[in-house]
Amino acid sequence: MAHKRIVLIIGGGIAAYKCLELIRRLRERGVGVRTVLTKAAQQFVTPLSVGALSNDLVLTDLFDLDDEREIGHIRLSREADLIVVAPATADLLARMAGGHANDLATAVLLATDKPVLVAPAMNPRMWSHPATRRNVALLAADGVRCVGPAAGEMAEAGEAGLGRLAEVPELLEAIEALLAEGAPKPVLPLTGRHVLVTSGPTHEPIDPVRYIANRSSGKQGYAIARAAAALGARVTLVAGPVTLPDPKGVTTVHVETAAQMLAAATAALPVELAVFAAAVADWRVVNAAGEKIKKQASGAPPALALAENPDILRTLAARGARRPRLVIGFAAETENVIEYAKKKRKSKGADWIVANDVSPETGIMGGDRNSVHLVTQQGVESWSEMDKDEVAMRLMQRAAEHLLANEAAAE
Ligand SMILES: Cc1cc2nc3c(=O)[nH]c(=O)nc-3n(C[C@H](O)[C@H](O)[C@H](O)COP(=O)(O)O)c2cc1C
């Protein structure tokens, strides 16, 4: 809350004295408090005590020439981070709901473009009166936030019910929450970008119970989806069959076959950045059986006819209006890793290829660590071995920088 400023409008109710405590607690937290007292409020607390506690201006009159020259009601209404009305009397709520501006408090409230929090306090019958109910509903519809009132004994002897001003800790909590809501969110490097990631293997059915697959675990692609989301992107993850939990804050589309993966990835367009980390099966079985294939008495194995699967990377990297601005492919090889990756970058039309050696002795397939080479138009960078999460974060940061630099160059 430190360094925030609020305007506290004190209404003419018995509970006004509690605002002295509220001001002290806000000041302790480093919040600047500028106070407006209604005419009625001054019957309950004095500008002198309020000013001494807030150590700031206390304003009371819309038509006070000195006050108006020094700060002005319009400036007063705009320069705070939040306006708090406590206690908000029944009459003040009615004037707010009616859009009145016939004193300094209501003029400030009508002129403000800042969040407003009201803390009503009144006799329970005033609170439950249809007129007050109506006014509170109108104010809620206008976006005014409300804290309390609480139930309990009223200041007037023998009166109890709903109408007490919320206690100071509750007021502080509500103020803190609203100040945090209004705080500017940090701008992350992929904020406002849509990123597509494919991940995992694909399963190509042979019959209803058997399929062709590969050893991809999906860990690297999932890590990339998480990293892109952490950097502020809206992420669509198209995942083949894996055993990983869906990443938080990411739209995950589950598919099984290469054909389904292509359809889901195409449906996600347009995206600015596409990362094809899935290990898509190169072939599918064209004569997949509708029923489980039985062993033959002759011992003859079934003849599987294979056809090439669609090339998702090449298809989506093809020039066209919907081509992602940055296309990153993955190359998993067991030999001549860099040479294959360089060729793949050109032949598939990708901008970058992340190449890794997936020979069984590396433990990369299914493991948590990775050792990659980033192949770009500029050359090859070999990254030292690191966690797949780290590879993902580094890659997404590089991608964010690339997108930004390209935009700056285009301007
Ligand atoms: C002793 C006393 C206590 C009052 N307490 C309250 C109260 O708690 N809540 C309320 O809505 N009005 C209360 N009122 C009535 C308001 O002071 C009155 O409606 C006034 O016009 C409100 O002005 P304001 O909203 O500009 O502060 C009280 C009046 C008196 C005389």
C-alpha cells in the first residue's frame, strides 16, 4: 500500500470517530490520506483532529476559495488512487446514487474516474429501507464497491441489527485489495501475443487397441507452453497422448493422431509464434482395422500399409497471410544432429530449429534435462545442458526479443 494516496470522505454519522483510527492505520502503512468532511461530519469529528492525524489537507467546503485554489475539487477527485467513503450515510448514498454534486464530497465523487469504496453505517431500519436498498443496488451497478455494514449493537441504546460501520481491520483489508487491483500489472515480454505449441508423440492406430508411437514424453513442449504463459502470452498447447497435467493458464487441446494435431494447430491460427515440439509420427497405417486384428493360424503377421503423415511444421510454416511471424521447429536426431537441423530449417521453411541428440545414451527422450543447439539464419548456438524448464524459458525469452526487434525494424 505504501506510496498510494486515497481521498477519505467522512460522512455525518456516529461512526465517524472510527475514521480517526482508520487514518492512523493507513498512515502507518505509508498511505497518503487527504480528507473531505461533509458539513454533518463536522458535528461528529473536527477538521483539527482529522488534519492532525492525516498530516494532510482536510477539506470541507466546495466554495472555499482558498481550498479550491490550492487543490480544486476536480484535481482532488483524480489524483488519488482510491476514494473511500466512511461512514457512508444513508443520505450520502442517496446523493451518490442520484448523481448529486451539491457539496464538496458529492462533487468529488461525481467527478472521479478512480475506484470508489463505500462503508455504509446507519440505523438498521435505514439500511433495510427500500430506498437505501435501491440506492445501494444502483451504486453497485455503477461499479462502486461496498464494505459492510456489519451486524451488532448500534450506538443508539437498544438498537441492534445490520448497520454498524465495518471494523477498521476489515476496512483496511478492503482498501488494500482495491489498491492492489488498481496497481499496474507488470508488462511481460510476451503479453498480448498468441503462442501455439505442439507437444508429445502422436499415436497412429493399427486397430482399436494397438498403435504406432514414439518415446516422446511431451516434457519439453509442456515446459515451453508454461514458459510462454509465464511471460504473458496467451498459449494454445496442442498435445499428443502424454501423462502430464495440463499447464495452468494454458488452453490445452488433446489429440491423438498427426491428422488431428494438424487440424487442431490450424484451428489455433492466427498466432505470432509457433513452436512445433511434438514428435509427430512420420507414417500412419492406412489399412487400420476396425476390430482387433487376430493372430493367424498360419502364423503370418498382418501386412500394415503405411502412408506418410502430413508435415505439420512445413504446412504451417508455408508462406501466407496466416504464417506465424516466428516458426520454431524441433529436430530430434541420433546422428549428425547439427547438419540435419540446418537442412531441416531450410527444407521446412522454419525460422529456427532447436536440435537435440536423442540417442538413448543421452537420456533426453523422457528425461528432465536437455542439451540443445539453436539453429537460426545467423548460425548455430550450442547451449550447455540444462533443465527442460530452463531451455523453455531461454527459448521463449529469445523469441520475445526477436519479435520485438522485428517490429522495431519494421517501423
Ligand atoms: C446524532 C446523529 C447521528 C446520526 N448518525 C447517522 C448514521 O449513523 N448514519 C446515517 O446515515 N445518518 C446518520 N445521521 C443523520 C445524518 O447526519 C444526516 O442524514 C446528514 O444529513 C448526513 O449528511 P452527510 O451525508 O452529508 O454526511 C445522524 C444524525 C444525528 C443527529
